[in-house]
Amino acid sequence: RLALPLLGVATALLVLVLVPGVGVRVDGATRWLGMGSLRFQPTEIAKLALLVFCADLMTRRAHELDDWRRVVLPVVAVLGLLSLLVLMQPDLDSTIMLSLIAFTALVVGGVRFRHLVTLATVGLSAGAVLAVSASYRRARVFAFLDPWSDPSNTGYQISQSLIALGSGGWTGVGLGAGRAKWLFLPNAHTDFIFAVIGEELGLVGALLVASLFGVFAQEPVFESQAASAQAPPSGQSTTAARSSTHFPLPPSMPSQIWGRQAFFCWPWSSRQSAAAVQSQIGVPTQAPVSVHLSSLVHSSLPSSQALPGLKLVAVQPAAR
């Protein structure tokens, strides 16, 4: 219920920041709203709004993930609107972040691989064109590739970040004892804060921080492996396996139990609602369950690809 209102607020703020005299202009870019030292970037609200919108859309249209017009097209349309407003500030970095958020949401949501490849190809091409379309962006790209060619001008920030990382050694100079943040490294509190971490905590601390990001990214994989470990042995009876799902299932319906979910092959069309499918497969409509189209592929699950027209349908306990 909050997805569209939040998206509307974010869009309105992005428009407001472009109004002359309202948006705060710093270093040639108008990206902030506020007064004095109390400022915020509407782009940050737009990132959250886009993520919530994508999650809400794919949850409501989980059985239509194969239809790019029903899932991918609305996401791309909203992303295009937000990206256009952000590029007018201008802020290519935030535009790239918005694109990554939308793309990641589509990947996690289970959109078809060929649709993802198309989006990635178009997105990378557009990003490359935008990166070299302005002189200051080209200079930043070349400075990133070879910061030592102009260490006192365009490559200054990258050069100082590398110096800070090298100064940290194995264990760092001590938390809070770094010197790069004291005007040597510009804007050390933003994108280049990792250089400060590397200087103060050394290679060990930098690897620890990078490892934590890896753990967060792999958490869904760990959950999937845990669910797989709960799958019943091949010799276990269907009745015994059904009892582990904690919700009623029709005894005659061929299914495969995996963790606390039951999977069916069913001819679910885009015109059918989840409630209709739930009734058709014989699960009581008053049962506290969630029925949705699954994009999961696993060797222990029934193969819907071998039977044209069938989809893999998942039934699981409804969230309380």
C-alpha cells in the first residue's frame, strides 16, 4: 500500500530539487534539499521507493513473471522516469545505482534470463554512452584507468585513496589514527571511505569488511541450501512428507515436498488468480497458505519444462 505513495513522494522531491532557488547547488550539481547544514538528497528516497515498488509489483504479479509486459516494462518505465530526473541534476553515479537496484530486484524476483540479458546489454550500452558524453565524465573515466598520469588534478582523489590504502599495511595505523581523511583525501566520508578503512584497519580490516558484504549477499543462498537439506529422503512416503508442511494438501495431487513448501505442475495461465488455482488444486480456500508461481529450479522438484504449458506452482504457509 505504501509503494505508490512513496514513489510519488520521491518523484515530487526529485522534481522539486530542479526548481531554481529551491534545490541546493554544490560543485556544479543540484542534488540537495534543505537549509544550511541540514540537507538531504531526494535520490536516496528514490532508491528506497524504487526497491519497494519492484518488490510490491513482483509479489502481486508473481504468476506473470514470464510476461515482460506485465513485470519488466513497468519497472523499466519507473526506472526511466527516476533516472531522467536524476540525470538532470546531473548525477550519473546515482542513476547507475538506481539501475542496479532495479536489475537486482528483477534477478531476485525470478524474471526470465533472456529478459535480464537484454536489460543488462541495453543498460551497459547506455551507461557507456553517458560516461563519455560529457567532458568531465570522460576525464573521470581516464583518471580511474590511469590516476598517476595527472596525480595533482583529475587523478588526485584516486591517487590519495591508493596512498591511504598502501599506508595501512597489514593491520593499519589504528582506528581513528588515519591521516588521509584530514584534507588529504577529498570527500573521504562518501564513496572513498573504504580507503580510510584500509588505512586505519589495514589489509586485514579491509578484507573483513569486504567479507561481510559477501556474507550478506550469500544469505539467500544459505537459506536455499538449508531448505534443500530439509527435503525428505527418496524413500519417505508422500503422506509423511506432507505432514511436515504444516498445512492441508489434497491426497491425490502429485507433488514434491521441499522444506515447508509443496510444488505442483499446473497449467496456470496469466488470466487466473492465485485463489482460483488454490481452489482448482484442491487446497481449501480458508487454509492459511500462499499459492504462487515459482521460478525455482531444483533437481528434486517436478520438471515443468518437460511438459509444455505447465508451470511450477508453490504452496507454502502464509506469513503471519
